[in-house]
Amino acid sequence: MNYDQLKQIVLLTQDATDIGWEFFMDEGHLKARDNTYAQDTLTFQSEDHFYEWLEDQFDKKD
């Protein structure tokens, strides 16, 4: 992973956090919990799944 990719992940993660998502590890899996309880807790199944989800959160913020 290069520096630009890392920056993008950090910024997208920050956007997800700003709209109410909290990240945590459970049983070896990265998960996201919606602090507004509007959506179920999400378990990421792959790197692609995580990236796609982050992009969706970025789109929701705008």
C-alpha cells in the first residue's frame, strides 16, 4: 500500500465516523457499528467489501 492509498483510507474512514459509524474488532473480523442504530452492525468480508462500503459512506456524507 502506498502513501496515497493510506491517506484515502484514513479520510474515508473519518467520513464514516463523522456520520456515526464506529469500527471495532470482534472474533478476528473488522466490524462497523452504526451509533444511530439505524443500520445493523456490519462485518467486512474482504478488502474490496471494506473499500466499497467506505466509498458508499463518503457518498452519503455529501
